[in-house]
Amino acid sequence: MIIEGVCLLVALNLALAWIQDDPRLWPRRITHLVVEPLLKLTRKVSDLLPSGSIDLSPLVLILGLTGLK
């Protein structure tokens, strides 16, 4: 249940990032505060993937959390 909630927050943060650039403004501030520490860890892993300039860290995080479930 916690893993699904985190996956939902990652997806919500990703959707809000398309709409709202600044993570300091509400409502993205809430999702950014929860998700960003996890994304920083996965960015280290996703930097090893040949993705060009696309940030694959949300996808890597969701796949990793789904694998844990």
C-alpha cells in the first residue's frame, strides 16, 4: 500500500511538472518534497542509461518500487 502511494505521488509529481515549472509553488511543492529525495537516488542509476537529455529517473523509480512489491 505504501509502494502504490509513492508510485502515485511520483506520477502526480511528473504530471504537475508538465503544468507547473516551479517546484516551490503549491501544489507541486508537496509532491516535490516527498518525491525528490527518492528521485535523487534514482538519478544516479538512470545516469548510467543512454537516454540523452531525457530524465528517466521517475520511470526507474516506479519500476524499482514495482519490483519490490
